[in-house]
Amino acid sequence: MRASSRPVSAIVLIVISLLFTPERIAAVPSSVSEDAQWLWPVDGARQVVQPYRAPAHAYGAGHRGVDLAAPVGAVVRAPAAGVVAFQGTVVDRPLLTIEHEGGLVSTFEPLQSSLRPGDPVSAGDEIGVVAVGGHAAPGTLHLGVRLDGAYINPLILFGDVPRAVLLPCCDPL
């Protein structure tokens, strides 16, 4: 009896692992519009120093955002319209969080800002300057984005992640 439960356990384990792969967790939720086009938050060339890496599970290791090249003191602009939800220091870094339409929330760190919770911002408005602190190396700005509480790859909103296209894998029989 015990030997027959092994194949069933293996099948259950395989199905569960396929359902919760990092690619599935990082997939673009259906409520993010394909037309969503945010403005790049810093001037200059678009340079991602540290890419988004989805965790294997909710509490797993990963990088829940992107680190953008931006010198200390560089002006940071709102990528989309919204309302400031938080501005202050968390542990060792200053940050700013903006709530946008459609359940999107963006967080910038380290960012020194004079904005306060409740302040409205329009796309392109100056929201602060790159500071120092936290996990982001000096000369970088960390941008994290959540959709309905779940982290997503921010580059999707800038049009920098092409849609996957499935191609036929094999010659017809």
C-alpha cells in the first residue's frame, strides 16, 4: 500500500510545483492594461542596474523591483498620476509611495521628498531626488510596483517587457 502512494505523491508535488513557478507568480495580472505606458522616472539613458527577480513563493528570496541608474541628487518624476500614500524613513532609507489607478502602487527608494501623504501628483511631476541608504547601491534608485498587493515587474508598465509569443515547437507529423 505504501509503495502505491509514492507515484500519487510525486504527481501531486509536480502539479503544485508547476502551478507556483516564479514565471507564473511574476506573470502580468490580467488587470494591467496592455496600453499602460508609464513615464521613465529619471532623466538620461534607461539603464537597469538590478533587474526584477520574482521569488519562488511569497516569502522567498528575490528582487521585488528594479534598480535604475540615477546619480545621488538626480530628480525623480512620477511615472503616472496618483496620490502620495507614504513619505518617510523605513529602517535606514527614505522612501515615497504613490497609489495609482487600477490598484497599482509604486515605491521609490532611497528618495528624499518634500511631498506628504494625500498630495496629488501628475505623470512627470517632480517627486523628489535620489538619496543614499538601504539596499540600493549609491547611484541607483529602487522602484517597486505592486498590483492589488502583489509585486510585479515594473518594466511591464514602461513597455520594456515584450509580450511572450508562443511558437510551434515541432514539425507536423
